[in-house]
Amino acid sequence: MMRLELKDIHTYYGSSHILFGIELAVSEGQVVCLLGRNGAGKTTTMRTIMGLARATEGAIVFNGRNLIGMEPYQIAALGIGFVPDDRLIFPDLTVRENLEIAGRKGPGAEKFDWTVEKIYDLFPVLRPLDRRLGAYLSGGEQQMLTVGRTLMGNPLLLLLDEPVEGVAPIVVQELSDKILKLKSMGLTILMAEQNLRFATRISDFAYVIDKGRIRYQGTMQELALDDEVKRKYLMI
């Protein structure tokens, strides 16, 4: 079953044309990675899916419904959870309060039914931090909290924008393990990333974006063997 499909998406910021005919697809239960350098268009693609940036052409189809023209809260209510690259946790709320404030019976509740305790089971490092204010968490702890907070909305599709940017290697390993756990549970994930090693470990399929255009698509195994694409678009 196709969870998400982008068809000929064009997005502008003011008069600047940022995305040029983006096409990608994510099937149910897949982890798909959108790879590219800084400024390639990864975050704009994620924001366009969520309605935070407006597509002027094309279609974004989620579970058979076109999202173009919908507000971000309406898109979230349909079952898409977004983990932004800047985290945006509530610094004056505790870890538990950050999680509880996001709790709702979203479309994925029947399958996943996330609770604070289930989030602590997924991210055990957060349990002893239950009463700590968000402002006093490390970058890695904030990232885990942001993922947990998004899961509390019980989405069917999780969008991860640069989930390991700026975190310690040990946290990268931890997040790799947890994303694989979510995949094993049947959650569908679209991730924007530039860390190829991290993406290769957890992703099934890859798209490479450069200057707002999709330049390559294939399995992660195929990309790993394509030195020309990696050198040209990923600086590897």
C-alpha cells in the first residue's frame, strides 16, 4: 500500500523557486531517505508535505487524499507526524509534560497506542529525566524527546528532518536502533538526512536531491555502490 506520494511538486519561497517537480513515494512500513547536502531542498520538501510551505503545482497524496491546500493541523490530524530539525521542545515544561501535551488518539492509535510509559520504554534515557525541564536537556536528549513527543500523536507516517544533525556518535547509534525498532513495529518513515552511513543502516530506499530536483532514486544498496552519484551530489 502506498502511504505517501509526491507528484510534480513545485514550491516557492516568495519569488524564489525552491522545489522543481519533486516526485517520490513511500510505501507502508518502509523507511525512505531523502539525501542531499545542506540547501539541497530536503527541509523544504518536508515542510511542503506538512503544509508549512505551500506547493504551487502538483499533488501530495497521503492514504489516497490530496493534501494540497490543507492546513498543517489538518495534515497532522490525518496521521502525519513531523520531527523538525530545530526540535522546538517546550523549554519550560518537564520531559513528561512535553510528552503529555502532545498526546492524542491519532489514526495510528489502534496500532501503536503510544503512552508516556511506552515512550520511556523506547527511550529509557528519558525515564530518569521525567521531571527535568526541557531547557536542561542535552542535544541528544532533546532529539529523543522530540521524536517521543511526535509519536504521542499516534501518527501513521513519521517525517524526520535531519534527526542526527549535531548529536554525539553514541546518540546516532541510539537513534539508529530506535528507528529500526519503529520500523519493526510497522511505522512508515520518511527521513531527510545527509549522513549516508546512518541512512544506509536504517533505510530501504533513497532519493537524492540537489538544487531542488530529484537526481537519483534507488535502493540504499544500489546507492552505496554508485560512487559517481555519491561524489557528485553527496560530496563522498
